[in-house]
Amino acid sequence: MSPTIEVANLYKKYGKIVALANVSLSIKEGQIVGLCGPNGSGKSTFLRILTGIVKPTRGYINILGDRPSKANRKAVAYVSENDVFYKWMRVEDHLKFIAGFYEDFNIQKAFELVKAEGIGPKLKVGELSRGNRQRLKVISAVSRSPRILLLDEPFSGIDMVSRERIMLMVRDFLFEGGRTAIISTHFVEGLEGILERVVFFKEGNVVLDEICEELRIKYEKSVKSIYFEIFGGEK
């Protein structure tokens, strides 16, 4: 089976700052991968390169058998760490707006998820709490049927309840089967139960790449404990 995502010698430089330093990774279909590391370690840059939003300085990238393009972008759902809403839109209008861009967007499912999450469809997006805006972003992604899901820091700066609700939505979506996911985070503890593999980034380099279960057996520790050993108090 050929990899769903493959990158080799991926290098990205912003001025004098090296964001990624010759990163090579191969991710199989159906894998759920945690991209872990402190802020500024290169995780977000890596995901943005996979989407085609950011161009690498050099390196090889293959997504679903081709370079990042409009054609394979349809098979990728990306949730940015940053808000990308029109704050004056009502929640229901936002969902209809997103539906206009993606043929695979299931608007009925989106409205059901909004209701289940207790987010009022008549509320303006700008009136939502940070946690509810983050949930709405995830709902917008999982209401599609992409082959690849990319989540950039979906738990950053939100309350515990929102974290738990987002984890449940992501888990249910991924456990439908056949989907590949990369979740960028430094919130390792909550995700450990659904991750198959972890890739630790530090200063633009991959410092660890292991299957979670093999890692726990090898070190007789949780992934969270290993994360703190490598990164200490870094956020």
C-alpha cells in the first residue's frame, strides 16, 4: 500500500528563521498521527505545506499520489489554529456558506452537530465563546467526507468541556474508518487514547517518530511522560 502522505527533505525558511529542517515522513492510509511539540517547533508550518497554503523552500511532497493541488485538496479537510470566520455571520449562515464550497459537505449532519453541541444556529459567530468557535471549526471539517483530516492545535486556549467535546467529535469521525488524520498539539494527555503514532517536533526537526503502543512498551511510560521528558516545561 502506497503512503497517503509522503514528504522527503522538507525544508522551509522564513528570512533567517528555519521553520523546518529536512523533515522526512511517510504516513499510511488510516493512521491517526499526533504531531507534538512546543509552540514554534514547526508543526503548523508542516500542516500548511501539506494543504498547499505555504510553499516549501525545498523538498518533496506527495499527497494521495500527487503534489498538493486543487484536485487533491478536495480530499483534505484542514482546521486552522486561527479563526477564519466572518464574525457577522450567524452560525446557520456560516454552515450554508461552507456548504457552497464543498460538494461532500453534509449540511444536515452539520446542523445536527451544532444542536448536539448546544450552539445556537441563530447566534452570530462573533458572539460565540472561543471554545464554541473552535467546536464550530471542527464541525465544519467533520461534516465533510475527506480522506485526510488535518487539525492544527484544536485544543489551544479552550476550556476542558470544549476539549472533551472536540475529542469526542474527532474520535467518532475517525472511527468511521479509512481516514487518515494528523493532529498538531501540545495537549498530549487527552489525545493519547486515539493516537496510533506520534511524531515529536523540536526546532523544525523530527526528534521522535514511533507507534504509540511500541513507545509505551519500550519505555514503560505514557506518551505524555515521554513528551515531558523531551520538552520539559516548553509550551
